[in-house]
Amino acid sequence: MMNDEMQVLGPEEVSISVIESQTRGEMATLIDLAKRYPRNAIKARDTAIDLATMDEETAKGCFYNIPRGGKEIEGPSARLAEIVAGTWGNCRCAARVIDTTPTHVVAQGAFVDLQTNLAYSIEGRRKIVDRNGNRFSEDMITVTANALCSIVLRNAVFKGVPQGVWKPAWDAAKKAAIGDAKTLVSRRTAALAHFAKMGKHEPAVLAFLGVEKSEEITGEMVLKLLGLATAIKDGDISVDEAFSGPGTKKQAESVNAALNIEKPKRGRPRKSEKEPSEADTGPTGDEPPPPPPDTSEATVAPPQADTGASQGEKDAAELATKIKAIAALAKFKTTTWKKILDELGYDDESWAEKVDLTDARIALRALQEG
């Protein structure tokens, strides 16, 4: 007789076996549907364009722009990835956190094309400690992880879907967001107002763009601001990181020149720079006494020519320049302003919160006296 052996599975092994069986069954069904109803690539492309340009707000969120290392990195956003994945069809995509270390969170994004059996997996990592090495709070770690999952999912989708399908939608979204010459002024104003709500007022934005007046902001610059706003929203970059480039230093130098103020020296003066005290300048006993003053004939200085009018005009022009600079400085009540103060060498920025055009002289004196 042949002895039959029976294998007894534990509860955990049975559970895993059931899950695997269900997953395989689901995938087989999805692949079968994909083969039976193949996608139309042209229709998918056209539908993505229509959805991306459905309205102005949707178009604004379909691209990003990140300043990194003196260069600009632009691309299609996570919102456009959602549109493209939906219109492409016959695919599965997902993202998850795969590891959390003491200093980083690691996430994985995956894309599977059920019709062509193409699959991509993209990983990414983000720091969860600040510049001082302190670990983020649990809520902040969750926010960082969610932003990272959105980014790796975006990258996986655009890796799996052909560029010829999603790039036309990306280009169309940028054109729809920027508008035309008639809408440039309103969209420029809206972009400045958006960053003002983030604490980055007009002078900071102008410095970031490298222009002096808002009227100099072109359509391409508006597009750059809109892409930066999307990057901040998606978690690709923070507000402070975006505005911590060379534009801030340039703004500080221009303000410093407008106010005609030399950067004060920090630290204690060297011994040779100290003013002489009475002990250094008083009589030592070995020197002869000074001669008595000559009062036989007083010398009167000749009268100076009256240049009050021209000097007054000069003072007025100088004050007007300084008032204009102070008015711009008054808007820097955020991190950008603090950075400018630090670059100028001033520690006390409290006067900036109270400065008013009518108190320009007081504010100027406060800044000069440090």
C-alpha cells in the first residue's frame, strides 16, 4: 500500500495562500479585459488635453518649476499624472512607504501596463530631520511621506506612459495657464497675491525673478511663478527653499546701496582701533605745560555762501530715494526680510514692523544706528 501524506497548514499560511489566489485572479481578470478592450492612444492623448485645459485652475496645477543649483527644473505635475493615468487606461499604479529610518522616509511608486505587460518601479527618499538634526513630529513625518508618495507615483506614471501622449497635454496646460496679452495683467496680479499669502510679498518675488517693477514681469515669468506654486503645493520644495537663492542677496545689496549705508563691523574693535582714554592723553608730569591761548586777535571765519535752495532740493531728492527703499523694506516681515537684515549686518528688525512713510526719517535713523 502507498502511504499518503497530508500537509497541515497553519492559519497564517492559509491566509497568505488565499490572498495570493485572490490577487492572481484579479490580475488575470484585468489582463483579460485589457486584451479584449485595448486602448486608443490618440483618443487618450486628446482626452488628456481636454481635461488638463478644462479651466484655469486645473491648467495651473498641471506643471511645476523648481529652482535648484542656479537652474530651473520643470516638468508635468502629480495632478497631470492622475489625468494621464486615467485617460491611458488598462493600467494600475500605486505608491507606498517602504521604509522609515531615523533620518529619512523611503517610498516606492509603481506603474503596471496590463495591456503590454510593462512595469516600472520608482523609489524616492526625503529627510525627516531639520537642519539641526531634530526629528520631525509624527504629523510632519506623515505629511512628508504623503508628499513623497505623490512624487514617486508621478514619476512612475510618466515613466510608463509614452511621452507622446502626455507632453501635448503638458504644453497645452502651460498655454492655458499663462493666457494671452489681455489676461497677462490679471494673472500677474493673481500670482503676486498668491505668494503674498505665503508671506512672500512683491519685493521678494521681484528679486526672485530678477526684475525691479511688477510691470516688467513677462508671461514666461508668470508661468515660472505658477510652476513654483505647484511645486510648493506638491511638496517638491518649501517656500523658504524657493526664495533662498541669489535673488535675496541681490535685493539686499540694492537696498543697502539705496539707503547709502555701510555694513557695520561685527565684533569688538581691535586694540589699535580703541579711542584713547584720559590716562593715555593726560599729562605725565614730564612734559612742559601747554602755552597760554593767544587772545590778542580773534580770527573770524568768512561767511559761507547761501546754497539753501540747491541743498534743500538735494536733501529732498535723497530723502525721496530713501523713503522709496524703506517702503520696499517695510514689506519684508518674513524670513526673507530677516535674511536680508542678516546679510546687511543688522540684528534688530523690530523697526521694520512699525515703519511708515510718515516716519521715514525715524526709521532711517533707527536702521543707521542699528
